[in-house]
Amino acid sequence: MGKYSQILTLIKGRFERYQTYYQILDIKPYNVTDEMVKEAYDKKCQEMNLFLKDCEQANEEVEEIREIMQLAIDDAYSALKDENSRKHYQELLNYIEKQKGEER
């Protein structure tokens, strides 16, 4: 397996493990500020570009991964970018957890 394939496998694996927008942006869901979310968003975008720049060929697989990553990062930013959005997102997470608990 070449370096190119290893990078793509790493990226796919990372994004398959994420369960919340907090995890996508790599921030804790406690005491989050708008500035923290913006910084985390910018950092994730830079990381994505660094990961994918090592993939010398811009083939369909790389572009598909880029689109998946960018969509996930953008969605996370949208949900967490301000206090009101974070509140609604946290309410949704709490509701989902409650539903899971009732199913058990």
C-alpha cells in the first residue's frame, strides 16, 4: 500500500468514527465560545488541505473524500457557530440520547 492509499484510508477511518459535530471539530462540548468554534473550523480546514495535498493525483476518490470532509466540517460549523445554534444542537443530542435510553 503506497503513501497515497494510506492517507486516504486514514482520512476515511477518521471521518467514519465521528459521532457528533463536536468530535468533527475536535472540541469539548463544555464552555464553548463562538471564537473557539471558528478557530477549530479553520484548523480542520487546514488539516484537510494538508492531508489531501499529499495525494499528488486529483482523482475522483480524492475529490469525493474532499467533498465528504468539507461537508462534515461545514455542517459542524453551522451547528456550533453561535450560542443559539449550539443550544439547539445540544437539545437535539439530548433528545437522541433520551430516545436511545428508552429503547434499551
